[in-house]
Amino acid sequence: MSHPEKITKRLYDLLNMNYEVESIYLEIFNTIDRPTLKAFFKERGLERRKFCKELRSEIWNIGNVTEYTSELDADFYNACAKLKNLIVLKDENQLFDEIHTLKKLSVKAYNALLMEPNLPLKLCKVLSKQRDSIQSAMRLLTRQLDLVA
């Protein structure tokens, strides 16, 4: 597999991860009752939608638009499955722990791609900005939970 194909495949993995996280956030938004947390998850869902648009644009910029089967981390899929169960159970404390885990796994995926040699500068900037936004949201969620608890 050539270097651009490898990068494209990893971008597709990030894209699919962001689609999944967006749908989870919007599902949480629809089930949670606290207005401040509803706003938080709605914003995070919209943020992930924006990330998806940016990632699709970067895939097009690389010029390799071949569809790849996503091979996301098993830990990511497990965290998503746990989150979906917790949403149904409405167990907010464990829900937030799993959201934190999901965010850590997202940051890990971004960092792994950012470690690839010879990434285009524009792509590095997009990925870094998205990763930093996820980390910022982690800190914001922790602060909000501390205030609510």
C-alpha cells in the first residue's frame, strides 16, 4: 500500500469514528434531561459533524477517494457498545466515564495519524485542531460534572 493510500485509509478510519461518536452524542442529547448537559452533547455532536466534513475534504485533497473498510480499534467499539447500553439505562455517572474513555480513544487515534511521516501541512493543522478540540471538550465535561455533582 502506498503512503497516500495508507494515510487515506487512516483518514477514513477517523471519519467513521467521528460519524459513530456524532450519533452517540445526539442519542445522548435525546435522552438526557439536564439542560446544560443537553447543550453540551448537542454542541459536541455538531462539532463531530463538522470534523467529518473537514476529513472528507482532506480525503478529496489527497486525491485517493477509494472507499476502505474501517478497521477501528476494538477498544473503541467496546466503548461505543457500553455507551449505548448506558444510554438505555440512563446511568449518568458511568455514562460520563465512558464518554471520557471514548474521548481518550479519539485523541489516541488522532495522535497515531499525526505521527505518520510526510503528512501534508494542511492535514496536520486540521488533525491537530480537531484533536485539541476533543481534549478541550474533555476538560469542559469534567468541569461541568464537578459543578453539577
